[in-house]
Amino acid sequence: MLNNIKRIQKDKGFTIVELLIVIVVIGILAAITLVAYGNITTRANANAAKANAANVAKVAEAYNADEVNTTYATSAGVLSTYNGISRVPSGLTVQATAVTSANANGKTIMYLPRAGNTGGCVGYWDATIPAAVYVYVGNATGGVPATPTCT
């Protein structure tokens, strides 16, 4: 019995099996964290794109409401350089070409005028769908992302 007590006191540390179990658990937790982080950044970029598109739509409405302008902006370039009561936020690119998955960071927004400049389509890439999404201003009611056209 005395030998068993001495042996128990000398055995210290973890067994290989215990260490392997801990490593496996840490690996599983790391994998779950990485997957969750990827989804969080995708949703954050989609929300940023949606907010930026809403800002560009407000700039288009402000351009139309400006006493000097009687129509909506005729191009993305006109909207980008507008210096009225509302402006396109810095760091944001407004373009006339279709938005794609390459624009998933939320910093590139599409603006297309409607025929007759009676409205416009503001497009952004929503990575959670994944597809281009339009916000309409004025009399615009539809658009074709691939073309791109605004109706």
C-alpha cells in the first residue's frame, strides 16, 4: 500500500490521450470561429453596401431637388462630383457599369439615369444573396443588372 501511495505522488502531468483531446477540442472551436467570422464579414460588407447605396440615392434626390437642377443626374460622374447639400461619401466609387462580386466590399456603387433623367437606379452587390440589388429614385421602377439599364 505504501508503494501505491508513493507511485501516485510521483505521477504528475497529463497523458497523451488527455493532451490529444484538448488539441481536438481547440481545433473544433477554431474551425467554428473561422466559419462564423467569414459570415460576419460578408454580412457587414452587404450592410455597408446597402447603406452606401442609400447615401447615393439621397445624393441623387438632393441633386434633383437642387434649385439649379430640374432632372436627376445624367451620369455617375455628375453624381460623384455634385457639391450640393448632400455629397457622395469619400472613399466611395460611383460607376456606370454593373456591380459584380468583385464589388462585394460595399465601396463601389452603380448609378444609372432613367431615360429622360426622371429618376435613376442605384445598384450595389449584396454578398449574402449573392446578387446585384437596386434602389430606385424618382420614377425609376426597374433595371437589368447585366446590361445595365434603368427603367
